[in-house]
Amino acid sequence: MPGQPIYQGPPRRGPGQPPLGGPRPMRGRGPHPTSPALVPPPPTEVARRDTGRKRSTGRRREEIEGNQRTGPSRREVETPRAANIEITISEGITVKEFSEKLGIKAALVIKQLVDRKIFATINQTLDIKLAQDLARIFGAQATQMSYEEESIQESQQTEVAGDRYPRPPVVTVMGHVDHGKTSLLDAIRKTNVAAREAGGITQHIGAYHVDIGGRKIVFIDTPGHEAFTRMRARGAKVTDIVILVVAADDGVMPQTREAIDHAKAAKVPIIVAVNKIDKPEAQPDRVKQQLTELGLMPEDWGGDTPFVPVSAKQIENIDLLLEMVLLVADMQDLKGNPVRPAVASVLEAKLDRGRGPVATVLVRDGTLRTGDYVLCGSVFSRIRALMNDRGERVDEVGPSMPVEILGLDSLPDVGDDLNAVTDLAKARQIAEFRETKTREIAMAKTRVSLEQFHAQLREGESKELNLILKADVGGTAEVLSDTLQKLSTDKVSIRVISTGVGAISESDVNLASASDAIIVGFNVRPERKAAELAETEKVDVRLHTVIYELTDEVKKAMVGMLEPVFKEVFKGRADVRDTFRITKVGTVAGCYVTDGTITRDCEVRLLRDNVVIHTGRIDALKRFKNDASEVKQNFECGISLVNYHDIKPGDILECFVKERVAQDSLT
């Protein structure tokens, strides 16, 4: 209605005033609306609280905007740099372990990986190079250290001085082939080992211990053949003393020099045993003179190298040699820590049909026990049993003692370090990481790029001999593979596509059939089904027990793969006295045979002023009007050449044949 005020709604109630209509009843139980718990605070407190919240929010917004305009970059804010520290990283390190070493959050490491298009989890392993790059980003310096080195370092830091006790010396017997190394060891052990070696030469590493007057000495017998240089080097790495055996009737030989080089590289003392002094042609002083030229001065000549004349056959001066070994060992003050977890070196590995993978190890430090978990390369297993060098079962072995390990999941690589581990999860993780890396390297070696393939096709001259090598022990297979591949030349290359330990199986025959390879068995034999399959598939299987016989046969096979050479054999020579032109025949040369014999089926070379102007074949050879198969010296004949008629008086015809002969050399 005009003149009336417009309704503006209920009047606004101020703070602290009751609602219109008085207090409202509440349903259910609870405090009364007028109770102190529901009375709102005074208006001054509300205003102060609201204004404070607004003021802090505005100040925070201004600080953020100021930082965005003038502050550091976003990456610098979110990536705190670690202090200038040095860390050690081992293979198979996880993101979590890496972040703990740096002292930062794992999320920051994962973010850096995501920026590199690597989507990793906190338990994922890092490559060594990638970990070093990440460490530089966070301001740290990372150095690589293997798991074995890291465990040794940790044990040395926690080691107590009273934990180290004297240990037996490890003695390596070295020398040239057939100089009496194994015979000398037999005289010490009162056993006969050489009778079990093929061809009378040692082709494995044998580790034995002997008791001398209540003290122990561990001997390692290394092969002396030149093919086992790596095995000798491996023996020198684990030894404390080297006994260099030199035959008094033979003197210094090539393998003797190699043994001296290995011993000097390992920085171990050398004791020279001049063997075979019982022979009439023995010249010990000549041996001393030769070794003096190599830097081994005898003690009786004013030097520091002990020389002991011995006779392994007559068992002469053996006690004197052992006393010298103990004396040199006392001077070195050899000690070990039997309390710490064991650290060993793998001397040999083989696949036994009844016992499975068996590894011969030499414990360098610590104590190895049955039931220990060990890590060796990519092999992580639990020890089921320990056997000493006499074939007796033992529960534990201390420092410097050789032992056979049973219970491994697979064969370890010869020469690897074996460590008893306490952190099982870490050891299993490293074993898986190493196995993956080994598989990647093996796959990369077998790949051939397209450019390499085309280059091989263009050359077309190189031949390849594929071999599948099976041996009785891993060390022999390793050195045989290297030895055979070193026989490769520019004309024939040897490719060992597979090496293994144990008997020749059907899978080996199938692989050889598919790759056109030859199977070489060293001290092993094929299984019955494998032998039948090899005969069916026409796969060549060669079995050997002596290494130099194997290398000789491979060389012959390489020569047989070469293309035969055409050798030119001179037959005769004839002078052209005159020429005749005959219809439908062409030019016929009237010749006089001055040397040898001219045959109908030979090739002929036409010389004019001692320059070859044509090489071809004889079309017709006549004696008067009759065809002749050959014309001997001092007889006349008529010769016409195939499709060639430019013959003049004074020319010379040389007759020769080409014979196919096999190459007798790879060079």
C-alpha cells in the first residue's frame, strides 16, 4: 500500500543478543543454549582473532610473491645440497641406501631419477655411473667399492687387536713343465699325485696341507704348462711364499721366467728348489748363475734368496726345504682373524655328478663354517658341507686352509672372492644385480651390427671355426678358451661360442648342430644319448686329455679350413721357329721343344721379349700330321692356341699346369 514502509526482513541481531522469540528449545539431550559452553565470546576477542588471521595470511602471500620474484629457483629450493662429503657406493645399491648415505630424503633422489625419465622405486638398484652422477648433483663425491672390499673394510674397522693369531703359511710351487714340481710335493705329502695326471703334467690347481713338527704348511701346486699362465698367476695372488722348482739338468726355461715375474708382481718371497741333483748331468751352479741374471741372488753368494738343492726322487734335503719355508714364514709374521666372517678365493670349480657344483677355495681370513651363507660373484648359496683336502668332512676351517664347498646353486667363476655374509637380503640383492649385468654383457657380445655384417660379407676372406668347449673343471675350461682363441689369425678366427663344465649333453650337440660347431671335450666324455645324437646329426666331437695335443689338432683344423692354393708346376718350353696360316684353323706355330715336355692338356704362356703377352690353353698339338698327347725335349711340333693367333717367330711358349695344394701354414 502506498505510504507504508517496505519489509526489510527480520532485524539483525548483534553479537551476544538472544534470537527473536526467546530461547529455542533443543531436541534431545545437551547443554542449555544459555549455558557458558554455548555463549559466544565477546565481540572484541572475535574481532581481534579475525583481524589477526587476515594479517598473517596477507603477510604470507607477500613473502611467497617476493620469493618468486627475487628468490632462488624452484630446483634449488626443492633439492637441498648435501655437504661436501665423500661416500662409497657398491654395486646393487638401492635408492634408499643411496639417500641414507647422502643424508637426504629418498623422495628427492626419486625426483631426480624421474627428471631423467627413470621411474624408480625406493628399493630399486642403481647403476654405479648413475649413482655417481646423482651424488655430484647433491654435492657429494662418490667412489666405487665392491661389496667384498666394503665388507673387508668394515671388519677391519671393528676388529680388535687381540683377535689376530698366527696362521699357517700358504706356499705356491711354481716352475717349468717336467721340472719335478708335483714330484717334489709328492715327496712332502708321501703320496703319488702325478700318476693321476694325464700325460704326467698337472692340469689343475691342487691345494694340500701338511703337518711339520706340530705346525701346518699349505701347498698349492700350479700347472707349469704355458697354457696355464692365468692359473699360475691366480696361485701367486693367494700365496705367502713361492717355491721355484728348477731342474738342475735343464736350467732356466720360459715358464721359469714367467713364474718369477708372477712372484715378483705378487711381492712374495721366493725360495729356489734346485731339483734333480741326483742326476749325473746336474749342474746346480749353472742354475744359480742363470737365476742371478734374473735378479735372484743366492744367499751363499751374498744375496737374499734361499737356494736348497733337493731330489724329489731320492727324497733328499726335503726337511731342509721345509725348515726354510717355516723360517721365511716366521720372518713375515703371518696372522689371521678367525673371529670374523670368512673371506676366501676360489681356486677351482667343477660339476660333480653325485654332489653337484663343487668349488675348491682357500680361506684367506676368518672362519668358514657349515651352514654359512656365502656370496661369490653372482652365486648366493648356503654351504651344505665342507670337505678337506684328504676327503674328510669338517665343520669349519680357519685362515690359510683349503677346503671343498658343497651346496652351491651354480658354479662360481674361478678366481672370484667368496665371502661369508650376515646381511642375507643385501647379499641376495647383489647376486641378482650381478647376474643381470653378466647376462647383459653376454648378450651384447653375441650381437653383431649390420655394418659389421656387411664388412664381413665384403671381405669374404676370413673363415670362422666355431667351438663348444666342455671340461672337467672351470679353471681348465677358462684357460682352454683363452688359449684356443689366441690361435686365431687373419685368415681363420676361432670363436668359442659356449664353455661349460661336465659331460657333453644333448643340448651341446643341438647347439653345435645349429651353429655348425665342433665339440671339444677335455677330460670329459659325452652322455650316451648325446653320443647317439652327435652321430645322427653328424656333429664332430673331439675328446682330449692333454692340452698340447688339443692345440695341435685345432691348428690342423684351421689349416684345413683355408682355401686350397693353386701351385704352378713348370712342364716345358718351346721356341717358335716359324708360323703357318691354315684355313679354318688359324695360325699354327712351328716349334722346337728346348726344355721339358709339352703336353696336350697343359696351359701355355706366350712370351715375346721376355714379356708375357698371352696366357691360354693349347688347342691342338701335332707331330707331323698326327695328333700328339705330348712332345718331349729336342723334338719339333706344331702348336695352335685357343682363340689366339698373334704368334710370331722368336716367341717362346712356356707350358705349365696348376695343382691344388692345401695350405700348410696359417700365416
